[in-house]
Amino acid sequence: MRNFSSLPNCRVKKVSDLKTGRLSFIEREFPSIETTKDYREILKDKTINAVVIATPVTTHREIAEEAMFLGKHVFVEKPLSYSTEEAEAMVDTAKRLGKKLAVGHVFQFAPAVRKIKELIKKKVIGKVLHITSNRVNLGPPDSEVDVIWDLGPHDFSIILYLLGETPWKVQSIRNEYPFGAFNNSKSKHRLTNNAHIDLSFKSGITAHINLSWLSSNKVRLMQIFGTEGTLVYDEMLALDGKLKLYGSGIDNRIKNKDGDSGSLGYHSGDIIVIPLEQHEPLRLECEEFINAILHNRTLVNDGKIGLEVVKLLETSSESFINQ
């Protein structure tokens, strides 16, 4: 609401929510915006050109397709849907009706992620070999989805965006530790709350992702290893320290001759803090959605990448070794 309302080339007309408290908040903070408990009032309003859907994932397809059939462009929060079949149907509907379908993969708009893509393209770290990612926090109470579906969309969308290819092989190890030991959830569901996912790409690149609800120590750490250096992205640090470039390092053990005298060892090469643009990722995401509609531009977070992320989520949930 805040970001779309601040954009000069669009006007937020109406918002719907089932919770009266949320509607009261909107009415207080944005008095010019109409509120309703019935989202169909928004869909049937012919003066509205686009809608944003932030509802439980199991409702995404129904609401999004209804909106598109009624002439709206659609922005859907991640993940796009709860199955590959549903995601494919949504992408097909958007294509047939000529509507923009954006998915809320906000990290594709993060300054550090965009800079990493630029550096990879310029081969600053040589050829990419491997990516690791750690994403940890306490799980949401009474969650309808497990940790893979909760946190996985971020890492999958980032890696697909950076590499520009989809993996040919996915394998995961997941755990269902006792829920009460790690958070206050009263959920009766047996949900995966810790997962290790391995991805293999045809280019030879591999990736390992750890997703966990087991700690209040929030972690958002990704490393991209290349033949000539390593990029370390720590989302938890301040903007001026989020992204660092580590040189390939120095190792005098290599090609050391039998007659050489001296201490042997290795140490890191130059460590460079990469300067980043200062912008709010969510605002940029909102802005690009509006501009894609107004100027018929291709979205970086379109339904196609949303579909690929759902495929990975589904595959990760099915291709596992239960520990």
C-alpha cells in the first residue's frame, strides 16, 4: 500500500481484507482509499486496471484467474501457486488474455542480487562453480506450508535469476523435528522445518541450500564460488557491507619444491566491499510492475520464473530422504 501509493503513475483505489483491524489501519493511514471485506468488489470495478493478491497460496489461482478474466493485470505474492499444474494454468491464462502476471520474488530487485548478476556477467569471479545459501529463522505460527514453501522461493528465485538456467537434478534431505522445541507454533500439522536441497545444472554449476525454522538467530547468507574469486552476500548486514568480493587467494604450497625452505600456508586474497545502489527492493518491484503495464515491458519476475520456482518447490518436497 505504501509503495504503490507513493508512485506518481498509479493510484490505489481500493483494498480488501477479511480482518477489520487491518481495514481500520488502512482507513487511518490512507483515508483516500476505499476498503471492503469482499475482494470481488475490486475485481468487478471496471476502473481498476491491476490488482495485487497477498492471500494464502491455495487461493492464488482462483483469485488471479478471476481477476484476469475480468480484465485486470495481476501481481501475486510468492509463491505463484501450490502446484505446478496450477502455475502452468495461470501462466497460460495470462498469455491468452494478454495480461501481465508478476510474482512477488522481491529479492530479484535487491541491490546486492542485481549487483551479483552484473559481476557474474562481467566474469569478475571467473566461471561460476558452486553456490551455497543459508536461510534460517523461526517458523510462522500455524503455518499452512512447510519451511521449503515458506523460505525456498527466495533462494530458488535468486539462483534462477543469477544463472539464467533451471536445474536438471534436484535432491533434498528434510527433517521434521518436534515443533514446540523451536517455536511457539500450535500447528497440528507435521511440517518439514529443516531442509538441505542440492541443485545440479547442465552448465556444471551446483548449488546447496539450507532452509531452517530451527533458530531465532536469523541468517541470510549466500556465497557464489568462481574460478577467480568468491562473492559473499550477507543480507543481515548494513547496505555498505552486504556484498564482498574475495580474491582467489595466495597458496605457496602449490608448486613448492623439495629444496624450498620456509613456512607453508595460504591466505585470502584482496577483500573488496562492493558498493551498492540505495533503493528499497519492494518499491522497485512495484514500480516495474506498473511500468510493465503502461509500456508493455517484459517483467523480470514474470509468471515464467514463478512457474519454475513452483516446480523446484514441488520437486524439493517430493525428491527427499526423510531423516
